[in-house]
Amino acid sequence: MNPCLWIGVILVSSLCIVSCARKKNKETAPSYGCNSNCGCTNPNSICGCTNDLSNIPASYKTAITKYTNANTNYSLHVCTQDSDSDGSPDYMVVESSNRPEHKSHYFETTHALYELFDFLTNLYKYAATKTSAGYSGAPGPAGHNKIAEQFIVMKMPISPDNASSKTNTTYSTIGLALNGVSFFNENAAPGDQITNELFTFDQCSGHPQNSGVYHYHVDPVCLIRDLGGSVTDNSTTVNGTTYRWIEDSGSNGNLLLGFLLDGHPVYGPVGDNHTDSNGNATPSIDSYNGHFHATTEFSSGTYHYHVKTANIGGTSSSVFWITNEKYFGTPGSVRIY
Ligand SMILES: [Zn+2]
Ligand SMILES: [Zn+2]
């Protein structure tokens, strides 16, 4: 056959393969999440499909590297951006599909990480909050929301600061945990109460919002377990049914969990007091849920947030919020594609 004809045949058949695949994707893709251009091939990706830590500040390298290996199922990418092209990087960039490595009731039932959860468990897991907040609802899942793949690009300032004018956090992604899952603040979106939303959290204390963005408002107990932190199994038996849940042991104050948009790290929950990585007493937590001292990843000390015991429910509450209204530093930006 004429070589030109061969090329024609190859072209036509590859076009068919592309269009058939596209059609199939369209039919099976969720109605929310990133329906196309998911992952590091997204044209908006800054890192592309590689990790480049060469321009990450030396003091941040150990901590930022943890983004590249904490999630055993879905990879994240980390790099820097010189947004004003002046030859020096301005942002540390983390790119994530926002899917956890742990099981969830909120994966599609056909997903390998789907696991059934009895939401009545939350009545006992969050018993202190239930009492103090006067919750009298019937716990159940967050509507029909399911975890959907996203493409999230988080940009953190390369030199995190103590902002002279503090910025409010928002009702969306305010940071990323080391497994790439979004951190949300201590509030539900207007119209909802977080003290009611608690009862829609899955076995790992997360839930997806209405476009499938899975997130943690509180202590992410399964991530803590997966990072090698200390958790305990708790259970109660009511009318012959045993409800089991994972609980934070209360000794994860030195465990790095992720970063907020301002570039300051988030560590595990503490009360008002804990010791630093050298065993020394630390300054008390400020009104942004943070303070400055040496940590395992930042031996010279760094400002950092702690997931902190909530005021609601008092000190016996098992609820821990990640933030308190405002960022300590100047936030970078986040885009969800
Ligand atoms: Zn939420
Ligand atoms: Zn601390």
C-alpha cells in the first residue's frame, strides 16, 4: 500500500480511539470534580508531573518532602514558582488530587477504599459536643456527596511571615494535609452549623462538600494513624450494637500534618501546654491556634498551628479545630480545577 494511505489509516483509527475514549469518559465521569485534565497533565499545573525541591528553602525541605510520600495511593507533586520572573522563586507549590489514602464511606461503593460506616457512631464519638451543642438530629451522610478527584494547586509564600494585618480563612480549602486532602476552617458554610456537620463526618473525621472536595475540619485521625502517630480504638455498646471509632491518643503534638496557605505548618492536637522536640516547655497557644518553637522538622524553630481542643464541649471534647478565624501569616493562593 502507498505509505500515504497507511498514514491515513493510522490517523483515522487513532482519532476513533481518542473520540471513543472521550465519549466513554463523558458518560462515566462524575458530575462534579475535575471531569477532564485531571492530575499533573492539567494545563494549569505548575509542577508538571515531577517533584522539584531544588528551590525549596533549606529549612522547609524535610517537611515539604513529606508531601511526596505520605499518600500511598495518590501521588502529589511539589515545586516552586517564580511568578514575577525575577529569577528567584516566590511560592512553594503543592499539587494534589485531594483523595485520601485511607478508607471512607464517601468513596463510591465500587471504589477499593470504600468502607461502610454507621453514622450513629458519631453520637458517641462526639458525645461531649452533642451534649454541649444540644444536637438532637439523626446522624447520617452528607447528602449524596461523594469523594471526587480534583486538581488543586496550592501556592504558599516562599518566606512565610507574621502578617501585620491578618486575613480571614474562607469556607473552602485553607491548606493541604500531607496526604493532599483539604483542610477547612472551624465553620460550616453559611446556613449550616459545624456542630451539626460533625455528625456527617466519616470514620476518618472527614467529609466531602457539594462538589466532591473531601476535607478535614478537625483532627484527621486516620491520617495521624497512617503517619505513624498514636491513636487508640474506642467503642461503646448500646442496645446490643457495638459502635467503634478511632480516637487521637492526645500525644501527637509533635506530628506534622500539613500546611496552611500562609506556609505555616500544622501539627497534631495539643491542649494549652506541650513540650517541643527537645522536651522543653512551649509558649502557650495564641488566638490563631499557633505558637513558635523547635519541632522535629524545624530544628531552629518555626511558627506553627496546632489542631486545638475546641471551646465547645470543653476540655473533654473529642473535637479539635485546625484554625481559629484567621491566618497568622499572609496567605498565598489556592485554585481547584
Ligand atoms: Zn465540611
Ligand atoms: Zn507547638
